[in-house]
Amino acid sequence: MGRVRWTGHPFVDAGLAAIAAVAEVRQLEELTQQHLQKAVEELKRVLLSDQALGLGVQKAFARSAMSQIFPNSELVNPSNWRGGTDEEKAENVRQKFRSALQADLQRAILCLQKEGGEEICCACGEQRPSEAMVIVRKDKMPLLEGIVNFYPAFAYGVRICGLCALATRFLPMSVLRTGVYNRLWFLHTHALPIATKISERYGWQHFNSLIAKNETLDFFSRWETAGDAGTVLYLLCELLDEFGDTLRQVYEHPLPTTAYIFSNDNRGGFISALPIPNELLVFFYKLHIESVSAFRRFWRELLQVPKELQGQALKIRIGFVQLIAYRLLNMESILNACLDHDTSQLLGGWVGHRLYLQEVRKMPVSKLAILERLGITIAQSDDAKKRIMELRTTDRSDLYRVLLRYVREGWLKHEEFYTLLPPNEDASAGEVRDILLAVIYEWQHCQERDEEFPQLKEAVELTPDETLERIQSIGEKLMNQLPNLSRWIGQLQTARTSDRIRAVYLSAVQRGALRFNDFVFLVPLGDRQWLWLLRDYLLAFLFDRARQMLGEEVMQEEIAVAE
Ligand SMILES: [Zn+2]
């Protein structure tokens, strides 16, 4: 006895999922001859219904939307629709389709009855008996293109097995439309619970309810979202939210999942693949576990296009959702786009963003914990308004100065400064600023609602690396041996040029508070950027550890930045 398994062929697999959904099996291997028969009866009932063929309803789904998947199939072919009344024409089409489907079913059953065979199926790669094989072309298998019906080796089509041919007949039961552009798509995954849920809910149930209401059939498209990527992510969120209990495991241990956007109409087919990163599925799963309301907020505020929007507001929202969805699928940074400075809001909520940074962007939790604490301190300060405005207008290079000031004020330890702005990660400065603003906006949001800010509970432990250890030992020697330390620190923080910084260091060498090799370390030849960065780390250490010794003039003076 042959068994049904995944084939790796997207169209065939999506059809198998639709069969499994209507047969209500938990594994493809459980599918029997009886299941196939039952599934075929259901398919006929849907596709040959009056509502599919256009009897008594506005449009013929079978000849319009369906022909985008199977052009010139038995349901479309004009010769089948010739002569007689509408009823007679429809009856002729029904006959043609029934007998074609019956032939497919017989060949599929042969595949189940006989193991092995003399031919290899082009779609599933299984060995099958010759009598179970069939030649298919574009009308039965999407995207089989060829010049005037010629296929590889001048064959008249491609030989596939009866099981693959039958499964592909069910593809429409797994196909959906995307938001806004209405393109056809389906999800290719070997996670059967997800694949069957999609087919069950947006395929079979959707079509059945249209038939019950006597409405024209069409593929499911009632998404409140925009764009291809947006629709795919919206669906994944909706499934998780509604069937969390049954689907959680699949999200926790995801299998490779790809969304295919495609068309197979006669004007020329196309297909594009959107791979869905596992990290993203795990992120959604963990967010849903952590807090259902945070999950829903992230989903609603980042992926939903509310029905009531119109005109320019609708346009703007569509653009935003498309951008965010695209970035999510590519695992890119989204925080900056989600900060609404006009209303001081973080779209998507902090819990969602924090987890995204952690799970998808791989940001260490220690860094997030530091920024959370700092953000709350800023939000709670007396001059919060002024400081928030400063952060908003701060560019990347200026951020070092702002954070150094926080160290000087005792809001940040020098190790924390180092962790937030580590060497060789210049690009992360922008993200640090965005996270601070995100925390501040969310904290204010919680205050207004009288809610508790969802702060991380983790204790932060930082272990210094080689560079920081060196800075620490240099700083300690300066603290111990330099007379009038405060004045010296004041000179260092106001030095505007590399030459001036070098001169300040030299004065410490002269007084025996800085070793010559440390001087060389702090002033590397020809590397101006590194010199300024090391100065920032050294200042941070001295602000932090020598705070008691700092005079008023040091505390007031503006810290110079590289010119
Ligand atoms: Zn096959």
C-alpha cells in the first residue's frame, strides 16, 4: 500500500492540505481511498454549485477567478459552455468536470494501491505504475509554461502521478487573496495543523458559507491589512490568536514556511516567494504566551488597516503597514518607523517591540534592561520635556555627548555606557536613541492609563572586555596619582581637537599619572575616531567613579565632541 506524504511541490502540497482538511485527518499518512472519495465529493459540491458556475448569481467564479489558477480547465473551456439554455450549458460543464475528476481519482487510488512502479512522477518524485500517470499542462498544473504547448524534450506536457494530479485539483481550497491588490496566494508549509486550518477556514468554510447565502464564490479576501507581506503576517497572527491552543507548538518549533504569490492566467503566469523567517514565528508565539493583550496590540497597531479609514489617512496607513510588514519579513529594524513623535506614542507597544528586539534582532537583554531603566529615569525627571526634545533632535554623533552627561549626572554607570555604545558598533547609536524614546513614550502611556510599566525583571550583570578593563586600570591610576583630578577632567571634556586631547594626556604622563604605553593606547596613530571613542569611555569611567571629586565647573561645562 502506498502512503500519502508531503511532496515538496508547493501546489501539490497545498492541495494535499485541502484534502486533509476536508477529510479531517491529523497526518497525511492517514489518508485512505475513502478519504479521497469523500474529498472529491466535497470538491464537486463546491465547484459545481450554482454559485460557482454563475447560475442565479452575478458572476461565474469557475470562469473568472478560478481561471487564474486553471485556465482552460473543464470549468472554463468555451466548448463546454456551448449550446442550449444556461442550465443545459452548466449541466454539460458539470458532466465534463465530474468525469475528468473521476479519472483523476481512479489514478490516485492506483497510486495508493500499488507501491513502486516503472515511472517517476515529475512532481513528487515517487515511483508509480504507468497506468497511474497522466500528462498535464498549464490548465491542470499552474505555471507549466511552454512555447505553444511544447514542454521539455518537445513533450506534449509533463507526466505526473494520479495522486499529484488529484491533489492539485484541490489547490483552490487553499488559495486566498492578498489585501489591497487582490493577488492570489497560498502558504506552503509542512506543518499540517497550520495548512489544514487555513484550508478549513478560508477555503472550505468560506466557500460553503457563500453557497449557503447564495452569493457568487470568490477566494477569501476580507483582510483588514495591506500588501502581500502584510496579508501573510496578518493571517499568521489571526491563526495564532484564534487557534493558539492547537497551533502554539507549530509556532514554537516552526518548519520552513513560504508564502507564494502567483498567477497562472493566460496573459502569462508569475510567482514570487516570501520566505517566513522562523525567528518571526517564534517571536509571535512567545509574545502571545507572554501577554495576549500585548500580542493583539502589536498586531493591531502595526498590521491592521481599519475599515473606517478613508482618503489620505487610508493611503498613509496602507504605506505604513506595507513598510512594517516588509521589514518584519526581512527581520529588519522597525522601531524608528513606529515612533510617532507628534502624539508621543509607540505604535505596537513596548512589550512587543522589546521581544522583537530580543528574538529577531538578537539584542542582548542586558542592553534592553539598561535602556528601560534609563528611559524611565528620564521620563520621571523634572525637566523631562526638555530632555525628550533633546533626544528627538539628537543625531548619532551627538548621542555620545548626551549619554556621557547621563553618566556625569549619575544616571548611568560607565560599564553601562560602554555596553550601550560598544566599539565598532557605530550604527547601534541610532537604535539606542529610538529605544530610549520608545520606553519614555510607553511609560507616559502607562501613566495616563494608570497602568504599571512592564519593566524587565532580569538583574543585569556586565563583564568588562579587554578594552574596558584597560580603560578602568588607566582611570584608576589617574584617580590615585593625579593631583587636581577635577581640573584635569574638565580640560579633557572641553578639549575640542585631537591635538588638545593629546596635550591633556601628555600633562598626565609628565606628572607620572599615565604610563607611556597607556598614552600610546589612548592616542593611536592615525585613528582619530578611535581616539575620541576611547576618550568617551575614559570620561565615562571618571564621571562614574570619581564623582565625589568632581568640581562644580566640571558638572556645568558642556562636553566637547569631535569637530
Ligand atoms: Zn506524484
